[in-house]
Amino acid sequence: MSDASLVLAAKEKTALHEYDAAEKLYRACLEENPTDPDVWILLGDVLITQQKYYEAIEAYGSAVDIDRDNPQYLAALGQAYAEIHQYADAKDLFERAATISDDFHYQYRVADMLGYMGKHDEALVIYSLLASKYPEEAGLYKRMATVHIYLKHSDEAAASTKKELQLRAKAVETSPGAISWFTYADALSRSGQWNEAKKAFDKALSYEENAQTHLRIGDTLIKLGETAGALEAFAKAAAFDKRDFAFLMELADHLTKTGLYEESIRYYTKALELRSVHADAWVGIAYDLLKLDQHDEAKAFFEMAKATAAIRELPWADKLHKSEKTNALDTAFA
């Protein structure tokens, strides 16, 4: 099979969420032609989806080694480093991309990394400078509001959110579609306008049905006290593509944050039906069981997770990457 045929077949497998098969095809292609940076990037994308972060970093790094001046490759590697919380390394890569490219979104990402590093004042300076150059870019005001909240600038946060809402409302008027309605709904939900957010998410759904929109509708229904409707929306989200392991994990994590622990366990279990060994899923179930006061069962799942010697492919003792869940479980079963 030619390189082009292998890549096409791998993309088809990726579209079907058959990531293991796609990975094998990309690796087969790279055995034949190891100097194709685009295939290394495609492999990295599949590995990220599988949460194989260190392997993804190697793949993206191979692409960067081949073409060091490609801002997209640099940004892909930067995002992979961000996934494992190596924000300083990620920031350096986004800065290199921003230097090469005139796409200001790379500067966005520099500021994002500064925020993750706790340097909120520096992040705010970059966002503010970008907003002065691109005043119609709604995403900047979203980020500015987030930083103002961290800095306890309540008035400034409210003003940034108001500006974002104005721009999002303008977008749905001038370019109505799934994305514009979804981002408008997201802004409404962050401002606590749950009824209006629900209507906007419904509009997004009328243009394009997808799992994320069903999930967010479920969120708004929870806030509106309509638990039964929310559970139905979450079920629709999960059923949208039953083979999407990453989304099932995201949904389960989301339900944990919402306090729907039994439902969360249900979706972690569905994710494990697709991939039988996964430390994050076991940690999620353990944490949910702990919240449900089922301590013996929680400890059993927690021990299974630790036995893999990794959470997100990181050593258990690496406290930098420990989550609220793992901290709570460590405390409970010290």
C-alpha cells in the first residue's frame, strides 16, 4: 500500500474513532517515509486523543525536528506539553510560533500559558494589547474575564464578559450557525443567564447535532433544576458516538464536577468497555465511590489505578500533576 493510501486509510479509521488502527497505519507509513512531518503530526493527533501524551510529544517533536520553522508544528508540540502541565516549555514553543507567524492566536496561547503558570498580570497585559489591536475578537474578552476573576477584579471581569456577550450576539446576527450560537450560549452560561443559554444551545443544535452541545444543554438544565431533562441530555451526548472514548471520559469527569456521582460511574464504565485498562477512569470511579461513602469499593479502584504506576502517563509521586481527585483519595487512604 502506498504512503498516500496508508494516510487515507488512517484518516478514515480516525473518523470512525478506531484510533489504535489509525496509529498502526500512520506508524507503518512512517516506517516507509520517516521524514514526512505532516504524517508525524497526524500520528501525534491520534496519540493525543488516546491520551498517550509522551508518545504524542515524541511525534510532534519529530515533525518540529524536520521543519523547525513551521508554526503549526511548534504549536502542536506546545499544546502537548500543556497537556502534561509543562507550561513553561509550552509557552516557549508558542512564542516561537508567534515570532514566525502573524497569526495572533499564537500570542493568545502564550498568555494562556502565563495564566496557567500563575502569572496572571503578565497574561492580562498580552490579552489587553491584543484586544486593542483586535477589538472584535470575542475570545480575548473571555480570557480577560477569566484573568480578572483570578485577580479578584470583579468589575473588570463583568465588563469583559459584557463586551464578549455583545460580540457573540453580533456574530449570531451576522453569521448564524452552530459555532456562533454555541459560543454565544457558552458566554450566556458563564454570565449565569441559564434560560437564555438553554435557548441558544438549542439554536446551535438546530444547525448541527453534536455531543458537546447535548452536554452543555444538560448543564443548563441542571442549573435550572431540571435534573431529569439534564440526564436525558447527557445520555444523548454519550449516545452520539458510543465509540468515542475521550468524550465518554470528558462526560464522566463533567458529571463528577456536577455532583452526579452515580451517573459519572456509569459513563466511566462505558469508557472502560472501550479500553479495559485506564488509570484515569479507575481514579474517577474511586473518587465517585468515595463521595458516595462506599469506601471499600473506592479503595479497591484506587489501588487498581496506582498499580498502573501512572496517572496520565506520569509517576504517581509527581505531585505537580495530581488532581483534586487523587489528592482526596490520597488523603482518604493514606
